[in-house]
Amino acid sequence: MVGRFEIQKDTVQVIAESAATHVGRIATIISGAVRDVTHEFGDWASDVFEMREAAGKADVARRAEEQ
């Protein structure tokens, strides 16, 4: 016969294992989301730099045509 203490111990163990599993899954989701958002910001910054460079080249070309 299983005693009350052992039943409680088993219950706590199952709850702890379940919590660890879910916390691990949540951490994986969050870290993936942070990675994806960081990647998107990096791509966006690259686009901005490219547009600034193109605008600068266009301005130089326009000034050269005016002279």
C-alpha cells in the first residue's frame, strides 16, 4: 500500500517535471522570437544604410549634372 507521503512526493515530482518541460518550451519560443526580431531589425537597418548610400550617390550625380 502506498502511503500518503509517497503520493504527495509523486504528485510534487510530476508537477515539477511538467513545469520544467513547459518552462523549457516557453524559453525556446521566447529565444526564437528574440532571434527572429533581432534578425528583422538587422535586415531593416541594412536596408536603411543601402537607401542612404543610394541617395548620397544620386545627390552626387545630380550635382555633377548641374555643373
